[in-house]
Amino acid sequence: MALVFKFDPEQLQTLVTAINSLSDNLAKWQGEQTGAITQGFADLVETFGGIVGDDVQARIDQLRDDVKTEADALEGSAQSGD
């Protein structure tokens, strides 16, 4: 016995719209994630390029806070569907 699924046109359009929206959100999130990682590595290289002692720790702490802020924003965006 074969299973048959029937969608009315409105259901099908709703499904297509939801899938497209999810795809767009994932693409935006991945783009933001890649940018944040790239910037984080660039900032670390810059940080270790001439600062010593407590200044290094202060810069690392600031970078950590910046990345956390970005990660929180991305998580919020992914959850809200923006």
C-alpha cells in the first residue's frame, strides 16, 4: 500500500516559504559566523603582535566580550527567524 500525500496549493506555498526562509536564515548566520571567526583570528594576531603583559590579557578579555556579544546576537537572530 502506497502512502499518498496531498497538499492544497496554500499548504504547499506555506511549506515552500518556510523552507526558503530557513535557508536564507542559515545562509545569513553562516556568513556572520565566518566573518566573526575571521575577525577574531585577525584581532588575536594583531593583539600578539606587540603588546605585552597585562595589556595582552586586557585585549583578549575585550575580544572575548566582543565575540560573545556577536554570538549572542546571532543566536537571537536565529531564534527569532530574522
